[in-house]
Amino acid sequence: MRRVLSVIAGLIAAALAWEGYKAAGDPEGTVLFGVRVLPRADDLSMPHLSAIVQRLADPEMTGGRPVWIVVLDACLFTLGITAAGFLAGTAIGLVLAAAMQRFRIVERGLLPYVILSQTVPLVALAPLIAGWGGTLMPPWACVSVIAAYLAFFPVAVGMLRGLQSPSAAGAELMRSYAAGWWRTLMKLRFPAALPYLFPALRLAGAAAVVGAVVGEISTGTRGGIGRLIIEYSREATSDPAKVYTAMLGAALLGLLVAGTVSLLELPLMRHRRHVEVVTL
Amino acid sequence: MKLSRILLASVLALSACGTADTPSTPAPGASGALTPVKLQLQWFFQAQFAGYIAAVDQGFYREQGLDVELLEGGVDIVPQTVLATGKADYAIAWVPKALASREQGAGITDVGQIFARSGTYQVAWKDSGITKAADLAGKKVGNWGFGNEFELFAGMTKAGIDPGKDVTLVQQQFDMQALLKKEIDAAQAMSYNEYAQLLEAKNPATGQLYTADDFVIIDWKTEGSSMLQDAVWANTAKLGDPNYQAQTVKFLTATIKGWAFCRDNAEKCRDLVVAKGSKLGKSHQLWQMNEVNKLVWPAAGAGVGVIDDAAWKQTVEISQTTKNQTGDTVLKAAPEGLAYTNDYINQAIEQARAAGVDVTGSGFQPATVTLTEGGA
């Protein structure tokens, strides 16, 4: 209840800040020494919230569906892409982390490339992956691959850190029980890694959303919210409120994914106290 | 810029290895079955590609034994690269950009210059006093960059302005807000898209839509610095294969029919584009159809799609000599090898004419389109 209230309070604060700046800010924006420090507050740059809500209710085009249904549809489509990318990325990240923990040589050999992978610009990667669409996989799956590519990284790095977190004493104790690598992993390392895993998963969730939206924009995959943003932003000249409807959708999608990932945490974090004892 | 070139080159090199086992083109219609053909567009479905959309919808490609799939573009999809890497059979691309890709190793050939004219404008406010390229001196000039700016730069250079010193260059977004907010004095705009967006926006001072009287257009066609735009590009290596040659003629024949259909049925073609899921409104789309028709029709010479030698030379010359703000030219040297050929389009024109298609459209009269707010 308290949480719901604070969310609502947050929304109201954001709305007040928006309208407040519109009322108080300079319509031409504030320029200091030739550098724009505050954005313009005119209707073209910052439409009134009421205009945005009105735009959500109006049809997208003459005789078309209302914008909010179009946006919701697009969000659901992108949610599917994000979920597929998140699951694939997490699975890959977990396997990589386990392999790197098990074999020191793998960690030495692989970790630099895992980090390097995130420095490859999506601009270069997306057209390559887009080329798989239609032959190897449906076009939406290409976008999932891009989402997974961004999502696996925090999981791999965070989980590796988590798997390595038990103290030497803990590991030695397991050895004295004659526990093998797998058993040590399941009984000691994996539970100890959970506090590291969940923040990593949250990062991965956010990365998957970004990957899905950017991937859609980059490859032009139709149906999702990323594509909708770019289509609507082309109309920003004559219909500025429309752009914000799509952005609201994307923000909603991000919140939804973040919320879902933190829900995942609830049943599993029962182990937390247990972990703390082991890692002492 | 350098990095992207290296990346492109390596992408091309990688894919060149991968295309060795591509099956050769089957003879179109040889076995009675339709030959699948992929056409890569430059952007999302919109009236700019209406001729191809109509040729699919009206069954013109099917008549020729081709099952054509249209691939939409995206922000990072480079049609000529998709073509060169064998992921599409044909691609639509602007000539200068495609020539730049050729110089970096993409084996592609212009086989049909569908847009005979350029649709690039530089738009300014009427009260700004700008009427021609020379007036841009000392002004804030918006441009898109990424190779879309060379007509502007060539036009300014021709008018005696040094684009690097005499104007303030501003990187422009894909919308026209910067001009409306007077952050820039002149904005780059396509006649069939961004210019229409201006006329769909409401003037807060009057509560009415802006009209053409509020703006001045610098048209690079009249300034003499226009470059060739939308063309059909084919894979150069595959053009050695008689079956691909035959397929190219058939593809172009149906494409001519599609564009002739859209010339004579602009509203029907608008509806086809809207039905394809374009998010742009109906009046905007009809405007675009009409403006695009102006770029295609009337077709000079033998008919639509024939590459005009003089226009080609002008495009290549500007590509080689005009420097953008980073000092780059589009091309370092004149295009080598088979950069363009009229062999196939001439055959296609003959076949289309024999089938009763008006291939020159000499009687074409553009319509007057009224835009509504937001292009709805």
C-alpha cells in the first residue's frame, strides 16, 4: 500500500515538474554563453500533459485505432522480444559465469572478450544480425539477439563475482565433505551468488529493453515500440504530442520489466540470511 | 567515418566469403513456378516506394514470373550493402551513396534510374530574405549529414560560399522543428516529406496551418547542383549470368508498369501504401505520391528509368569535387567498372511499351494536394 502510494506520489511529482517548468521556464529556452542549459518550454518542444493524454485517446490516423491501443500493442510486442532476449542473455551469462569460475584459464581467456563485446557499437552489429532475419530466424528474433547481446554481460560479470564470493574457508569445508564441483556450486556458490545475481538481473532487464528498442529502430523491425518511436518522431513537426505517447509507452515497458525482475527476487531471496551465514 | 568504413569493408569482405555457394539465378518462369526476388528499400513503406508496392499488389511482378518480396529499411540498414552481400536481389539507393559503397568494394550496378530528378530542397522563412544559395552566407544552415548534404554543399560552393567558413552548419534532426523554432535559418527538406510536414504544422500566431507563402524554397535542380537519387541497383557479378539478366529485364518491366500505374492512379497507390501499414497520414501520403510522381514523370528520352548521361556526370563530378565540413568528398576517383548500364532498362521499356504502357508520361500533370493538420 505504502509502495503504491509512493509510486503515485512520484508520478504526481513528475507531472508537476513538467507542467511547472512549462509555466515557469522560458519558451525559448535558456542559453548561456551560446550553450543551451535549459530546454525550451514551448508547446512544440514540451506539449501539455493534457495534450498528450488527449492524443492517446484520439485515433492514430483518420479512421484508425486510438493511439493508446496502438502504443499498448507495440509495447506487448516489444515485451515479447525483451523477454526472449532477457531469458537467452541470462542463460548465456550464467553458463559463461559458471565456466569462468570452474576454469581459471577460461576466465583469463574469456573475460576480456566479454568486456570487449560491449564496446562494439550496436550500429555496426545490428545490420549484421538483421541479415539473419527471414532466413535463419524471423525478424523479431534478430532483435531478441541484440537484446540478449546486451543482457548477458551484467549477468556474466555479476554472477562470476558472486560465484567467487564464498570465502576460502567455505570452499575448504565443502572439500572436506568430499563435495565435487557441481555440489559445491549448488550448495555453496550459487546461494552465495544470489545477492550478486539480482542486481545483475535488474541491469540485464534494463539492458534487454534498451537492446530491444534500439534494435527495432536500427533494423526497422515493424510491430514494436522502438519502431513506433521513430515513426512518430518523424511527425514531431506537426504533431509533437504524438512522439511523447510512444515515449510514455517505452517508459512503461521499462518499468514493467524492472518490476517483473524484482518480483522474481521475492521467492528466491529467502536464502539471503542463509547466504550471509555461509559467506561470513 | 573512418571506423565505419573499415567496418563496412570488413563486413563486405566477410560476406564475400559467404556468398561463394549462393545458388545461381534460376531462369525466371522456367519451370512455371514464380522466382522469389527480394528488393531492399531505403526506408519504411511510404509513397516514395509506391511503384514497387503497386507492382506487387497489382500482380505486375507475378505476370513476369517473379514473386517479389519488399524488404523495409531501417536506421542502420544500408540497402546497397544488403545487395552487395547477397541478402537481396535488388536494392533502391541514392546514386552518390551507392557510388561511395562501390568505391569501398560493393559490386553493384545502377540498372534503372527511376527518379530522374532530385527532391532535395533547402527551406527558409520568407521574411528571412533568403531566396537563393548565395543568400545563405552568414546564416545558420541545417543539414542532415551522413552523405545527404552534398547537394547543399555543392550548391553553396557554386554560389561562391565556402561551406566550412561562410555559414554556421547545424546538424539537423529528421523533423523540421529547428526551422519552426527559428534555431536555424534554412533547413534541408525532401519535397515529398519534410516540406509537407511544415505545411501540416499549425502556426501558433494565426491558429491556421502554415502555407507555402510562409516559406522560400531553394531547389537544387534550379541551382544546378542536384544529384541523382532513387535508382534500382543490381548485383554486378550476377549480371554476368544470363538468367539474372533476363530476371532484371522482367523486374524492371514490372517496375515501370508499377510507376505508370501510380502516375495514373495516385489515390489508389496512396491507399496501397497506407494499407501496407505506413504510419504517415493519408493527406501526407497523397502529397508524397504526387511529389514523387513529379520526380519520375514526365520521363525524358526513351522512357522512365533511363540513366541520363549528363545527370550522371554531374552527380559523379559533384561527388568527386565537393567537400563537406569534415573535408571529405563522396568519391575519391571516378567510378570504375560497370557503375551503370541502360541495357536492361531499354529492353524493359520496349517490353512495357509493347504491352501498351505509356513509358514517358509526357502528358503527366501533377495534382494539387491539400494537406491537413498532422497529415492525417
